[in-house]
Amino acid sequence: MSSSKHPSAKLAYSIREACLASSLGRTTIYNHIAAGRLRVTRVGGRTLIPAEALNALIAGEE
């Protein structure tokens, strides 16, 4: 492993982090998930949004 001082890019966001990163509200995020426009994955008990899925939603690539 390298000892780089630069943080690596996020692979996934929690719901809260996705809200902060996208400036979308929690209800809006959940509505996009329910409509199938935002892909999520479950790891243990956590719901995570892959960074590429959030980027695609913001870019309008549904």
C-alpha cells in the first residue's frame, strides 16, 4: 500500500452522505431509489449508493 496523503475517491455513499454530496433531500433520494433511478447496494445492515450511480443520476444518465 502506498502512503499517499491524498484521500482516495469514495466508492459509495451512505444516504446521508449522498444528500450532502448532491444537495438533494432525503425524501428525494428515497424517491429516486423507489423509482429505480438510483441503484443501491446493501452491505450488512447499511444501504450504500455507489458513487457512479449517484454521478449518473446527477448527470441525467438514467
